[in-house]
Amino acid sequence: MRRRISLAVGVAVMAALAAPAAAAQQQHPQRQQDVEYFTEPGGHPHHTRIPVSTTPVKPLKPSFKGDGDVTSIVHNGPVNSKLDVVFIGDGYTAGQQEAFHAAVRAKWAKMSAVEPYASYRNLFNVWAVDAVSRESGVSGDPAQDVKRDTALGSGFFCDGIERLLCLDTAKVEPYAAKAPAADLVVVLANSAKYGGAGYNDVVSKVGYDGIATASADNDRSDQIAVHETGHSLGKLADEYQYDEYGTYTGTEPHESNISTLSAGQMQAQRTKWYRWLGQPSPDGGSVSAFEGGGYYPKGLFRPTDNSIMRSLGREFNLPGREAMIAGFYRHASVLSSSVPTDATVQRSKRLTVQTAARTVAVRWYVDGREAVAARGRLAVVPRSLGVRADGRTHTVTARATDRTGAVRDPEVRKRMSGDLTWRVAGG
């Protein structure tokens, strides 16, 4: 009899303790984050929501030799004038970091072959940050029951979806912070299995906007990373749709590649992609207004039938390329130099500059007057420009403007000019 009373009291106490906890959970449910994933190469992406990581963000501790080491893969200039791409590996042991570096080189080569990356390769620095894992490979490869202990907790079958390659986003931040700068972050999982994900609502103290994941050794996963940069750099919307979404009835979207307006309405109102209407687009066909986009089959229009923002393996359409270039210039400068501008140089000092692309025109000025003979040069010597040995301090300025035909928006063009000035001793 005493046992039954004790059991009843215990159940009652447990219920009493559980009630506030349940109530608190209802009042403060675990936050969710939106992720994008890709079930097959060339197919339309999908979206789902998963719990936000609750791992506290802590400074990285060197628990393994080499953990957090940074390697420069591509160096095109000072970080304050370039767009810095940071690759972090997961599922690579201490002895596999060179394999990770090789994967970064291969993945960046494929990403940077896509326009407009190809035309603007000079704008990028690329860094590899080593994350040393206890075990090689990642969870969910090849089967769902496979579990591996890795630095970032990467794994397939996230939320029960085989190709959704998730990780602990909070663990990414300390590694990204090791790089000299981080404008874009891509995590490569040590796997040949097709998959990836895009975390486009990650808030970073380091400064990057979103995280893309991709399997390192799958030769099609680079398209996942390129698509995700359409969101993070280009601020582009997805151009695919879900039939169950029905008809869009909201306000005009802020993204540049979806609109509630028809082609005629855009032209009349001189808005969105009206400057590109009728132009042949690299992803096929001509720019117009195709219904379906932003997840809605009706009520929203996209610029072309099938760009990379709708299906992997495609090109950015013309409005998309313009948005990507605008994104590049939000982080990088049209002109850079390895010669510091904060110290006086001698007349015999060779001044060199690097431009963002071949479409950039450079002019040189001495004390405000153009040295016409030097127009277009990327390297000059002040003495040859006419700086005299008169004991005075002169200025030499390089001015550059990107004249690419891939940008038509005047507001974007304002960010596509720049200059560098050196003080030159005329002694």
C-alpha cells in the first residue's frame, strides 16, 4: 500500500515539475532557420526549416595540432580591397588537410569559371581554414546510420532529407574568424556524395552573410555553392516555384529578379529589369517576364525561363549577372595596389595597380593633370610621368572605371569607379 502511494506521489511530483517546463517550451519554442537544399544535379532546389544551433560561440581552442591554421589559396591584393572567400573543411583529420586544400583549389576553379566570377577573378582572395576532425568523413555517408565525430558536425540526412548536408553553424564562426577577412563562407565536407545546403539567414559577427555547404569530392556540388552566392552576394531571389503556394498577393518584392509586374508594366514604370527586356540572355532565350518565381507559380514573374536561380547547372541571366557584379563591388574595389598609399615614395619607385577586370580603364594623373601617354597602363614610374626633381612633394593618382556592358543600372555604376593616390618626393 505504501508503495502505491509513493508511486502516485512521485508521478504527481514529476507532472508538477514538467508542467512549467512544458509551458516554458511553448512560450519559447526553439528557433528555426530556413535552409535550401538540392536533391539532384540540375534539379530545382527545395526549402525546409530546421532548429537553430544552440552551441555557444566560443573562441577556437587548439585541441589538435594545426586546428585553425590558415592557408592562402589565391591572393590578389589587400583584404580591404578584395572579396575574401573562406573555405572551411569538415571531416578531415590532421593528416588529411592537404587533401582539403586540394579540394578548395578544385572547387574554386569550377566556381570561378562561372560568369560573372570568370570575368572578375582579380577581385577575389581565397583562404582555406583547417578544421581538424577526430574522424574522417561525415555523418550520413553512405547511409543514414553512419555517425562520425567531426569538427563542425556535418551530416547528410538532415531533417530526414538525404541530400541536405547540415552542420552546426555556431561552430563555423570561430574558424571563419581565423581568416584575415571573411565575406563569403563555404564549408566543404569530406565526401563524394552529392549534397549541400544554403544557410542564408545566418547572422555573423565576423561579417559574412550566409554559409554554403557542399560535398568536396562531388564534381557537381560546386553549382550548389554558386547558387547560394546568388543569394548572399547578389541578393537574388529563388526563381523556382511550388505549386501548392498558389498565387502571390503581396507587395512588390525587394529582390531585383522577381516582380509582380509584367514586362509591359516594367517598361512603362522603368523599374526592375526593364533595361534588359528583349536582350538575349546567356541562360537561353531573351529577357522578358516569365510567370512563376519566388516559390509562387502565379502572381510573380522572373526574368528568363531557366537561370541558375531556378535550376542548377545553368547560367546567371542578365539581371542576375548585374546583381552579382553589384555584390562583388559591395565588398571589393575596382582598383588595388601592393604599393602602400600612406607613405611618400621616390620618383624612381615603380607604381603598379591591379584592376577588377579587363573592362576596367585606367588613367594616370600628376598633380591633377592627366599623363595621357600612360593611359591604360598598369605600371608606371613617376619620373617617366613627368615628376621633376624639384624638391617638392607631388601627387600621382591612378583612376579607374569599369566599363563593362554587363551593368546598366546607374546606381551600381557609381560603385564601379575608384582611385589611388601616392605622395611622390621630387628630390
